[in-house]
Amino acid sequence: MALYVYKFGGTSVGSIERIKGVAEKVKQAHDLGDQIVVVLSAMSGETNRLIALAKEMQVQPTEREMDVLISTGEQVTVALLSMALHQLGCDACSYTGAQVKILTDSVHTKARILHIDDAPIRAHLAEGKVVVVAGFQGVDEYGNITTLGRGGSDTTAVALAAALKADECHIYTDVDGVYTTDPRVEPKARRLNHITFEEMLEMASLGSKVLQIRSVEFAGKYNVALRVLSSFKEGCGTLITYEESQMESALISGIAFNRDEAKLTITGVPDLPGVAFKILGPIADANIEVDMIVQNIADDATTDFTFTVHRNDYLRAKALLEQTCVDLSARNVTGDDSIVKVSIVGVGMRSHAGIASTMFKTLAEENINIRMISTSEIKISVVVDEKYLELAVRALHAAFELDKVPANA
């Protein structure tokens, strides 16, 4: 008997008909003798609707009350799915995050899970029931309802799978797995049968929207085998594990990209100890995340310092940097919010030279100028002009032959 945690997102439970479809899928698995725990998101659009209601009442809604409000979306779906399962003759029991006792810290709207009381779930599974749990929510030590932030239902599912030592955690979405890149940009993109946690973490952090990054971090930490599947068509999906030996042997597993990038440069900064802190300290104090950083030393004992931020933070970061420019008696500040980041990801980079040169040669042949470069053990990222995004992705996809299945896959 296997134990599986299934997670269904908002589009998968977006209507009564779709909830009934989920119920049929769950019942089929349960009828095979498997123990099933189901984690659900709110119906698609419901969380946004609730947030809009809150803002009609309060310009900056109180975070505690916001959690009370937006947690109701998942309560609706778990109750409806349990009803649908009962209608099919399948015994089921729904739980809110507080009822399961998913204990979190007290940081409202972006809480982190501390502990899960798995005893009630195990008792119901032993009785042959399907357990349906509201994703995205928990409770703190004071009994306050908390929520885990956008995409938090993925994290709930992985955390439950870890606590229950499930055989696998299945994340059902509107795509049938993890692809070598976004098929909307490169139609030749290929679904991967396997990918490592490291690769998936890189792809999630670099802009791939298939899985919420915190859920991948959690799965990696507790070695929970994840499988991404489609709610709407059959297939084996993509398995995410630590087992590199089972991975497809391609040097590069995928190409990720992020359109939400902006670049800032401060020039003519005195080249003195602590200058990087003086530049980035005010940015960090404003809770603005910095991604790529490049520093160039000039012959006149000054330095040019360039970094990237999220495009939404561009104007705030630029204003802060302009004040820093005055404070440091630097030359000037320039910026560009029409750039993108394109990255190649793959554990195969560890043992093969020439990956970077292939990437740079490919972009050069397409006359795509590289603005910035960043590397790690299994990733190379470049910043290019936004207008070249699709051309860069397609060219790199072809150069690394990602549309072809490896011979020993």
C-alpha cells in the first residue's frame, strides 16, 4: 500500500465540474488501495477577489484579518471536494490548516511551517478515508490563522508529504510536467521525465513558474519525491528527486528566463574599502532584493558598480542610488528597465567544459549583446536586451539540442 499526497491548484478546482473531475481521479487511486491525502488551493480567481474586498474596507488591510479572510477560499474547495467524494461513495474528511494543526510562526501573510501534527491524518487514513486538507494556511502558537504566501498550497503539500513520509507528492497543475523551456516561447520544448532538486530550484528561482520555490526547497530538505502532472490529461509527468544517476544525461536540462529584470549602474565611485556596502546597504534597508552584481575597476582609482533588481523595484532603487551617488561624490547613475535574464541550467555542467563558450558563441551568432554574466556550479545566466528574449531562448534551445531525447534516457 502506497501513500500519496496530491495537490490540485486553482485552475484544477476552478468550477464544480472540475472539482467533480478531481474527485473521480482521487477515487480511482483510492480504489486501487492507495492511501490518499489531497491538498487544495482556492478556486482560480477567488483569492484575488477576497483581496479586492479587503482593500475596499481598508487601504492597507490588517495582516491578521487578511489571513482570516483569504484562508476561506481553500475551506470552500476542501468541503466541496469531500462532498463530491461522498457522492461517489468514497469516504472523505476535510480539514482546515488549523484543524490539522499545521503550526507556523506568527508572520501573517507569509508564515513558515514549524511542525505538523500528523496523528489525526494517520488515524483517518487507517480507517480507509481520503483526507482533504486546505492548502496555503496554518495556525500559530496563539491560535491565530496564518497563510503561507502566494503558491503556499505547494508548500503545504510537500510539508504533509514529509511529515507522513509519503511515497511521492503529486503536484497537479495546468501543465503536464517541467519542460526544457516555456513551450509558448519555443514550441520545440520537450517535457523532462526527470530533473534534480538542484536544477528545479535554479529554474524556479530564475523565472520558471511551474512550482513555488519554497516548496522545492522544502522537498529537497526532507527528500520528498515530487512529481508534476497535469490535471487535464493523463501522463507520467516530471519526477523531481536527488537521484542524478536516474537523470537524463543531457549537459543542459533547461532554459529559464525572467522578464522582470532591471539594471542600475553607478559610475565613478571612489575605489575604497566598504564601497559595496555603502551602495547596497540602503537598497537592502529598503527591502529590495539584488540579483546579479558586476564591479569594474578603472585606472583612475574609481569603480563602476552595476546590479539588477526586480522591475517593480526599479524606480525606488534608482532614487536611492541617486542619493548614494551624491553621498559618495560618484559620477552618475544610469538605469535600464528593458532587459531580461536568460539562463541555462544543468547538473551536466559539473563535468563538462565548454558550456559557457557554446552559450556565448550562440548568442554572438545571433548578434545578441550580453550585458552581464553570472555563473554557479550548474547555471549560467546572462542579461540581454528584452527584445532579444525569444530569439535567445530559441537559439540556445537549438544549440544544446534540448528538443532531442538523450540516447540513454
